[in-house]
Amino acid sequence: MNPQTPKPLKKRLNEEQVRLLEASFDAAKKLEPERKFQLARDLGVPPRQIAIWYQNKRARWKTQSLELDHGVTQVRLEAALADKRELEKEVDMLRAELRRAQDMLIGFRQAQAGGGRVSAVSSCCDEDGGGGGSSHNDDSANWPNVEELYACLVPKGQNCPVSEVVNERDYWV
């Protein structure tokens, strides 16, 4: 263009034209040349203006899509982090239970090696540290009572049924 020739003023699109372009964009995000010329004719604007409108609309649409994707990803991340924290708490609780069970097993083995009755099981569960223990008169006198073991292993306030236990000895091989 010649620098002395003034640029033609760009016509602003009215609401009806924008609505038609929006509908066209919703139908196809990519503007084919035939469609561009048809829209330009229907709307009475230059094809270049239609192409620029489509280009700008695609950029805005892509930005909005990325923002939505980011929002969804952020929600999923927060949920996964919450799950992770819960699992970490559970792992810590299970490790503590394992340590208590290992301590009890060591105490049991020490008592068994000494030939005595395992009374450390009851004392580990008592708040005041006092003993108790069960009294067995048969050959299983050296085996701890399953209820006492569960009482030591299971955190206070939780109930673990031990009615499924058929033989205590099966658990202490």
C-alpha cells in the first residue's frame, strides 16, 4: 500500500455477526478458505477480517481450555495429596503396630528361652505396668493368650474380633 493512501477503516462486527461467527466456530475450529469467503459475503466484511477473528477466537479458546485443564488437574492433585497423607498416617500406624508385635515376640522368646510363663504380654497392655496374664494349666502355658495379644496390638478404641481364631498355637510357630 502506498504510505499516502489512508487505510480503510475496519468495520466493527455487530452482535448478529458475532453470533453467526461463534456458531460457525463451534461447528469447526479451523476455517476453510471456502467457508471464509462465504462468511465474508454473508456478513459483508473482508475475508481477512474473518480470518483474523477466527485466529483470535482460536487463541482465546485454547487459553480457556488450558485454564480448565489446569483447574481439573489441580483438583486431582489435591485429592491425590490428601490420599497420600492418609496413607502415610496408616503406614505410620502399621509400623507402630509392627514394632509392638516385634517387641512382644522378643519378650515371648526371651521368656520361653528362660522356661517361664509369658507374663510380659499382659504387662505391656496395662496402663499401670502391672502384670496379670492368663492362667493355663495344660502344655500351652507358655503361649500367650490371643485376646491379650490383640489388646496390645490394636489401638485403643478399635475392636478386633478374635472369635475366628481356632487355635492360638497356629499363630505362634
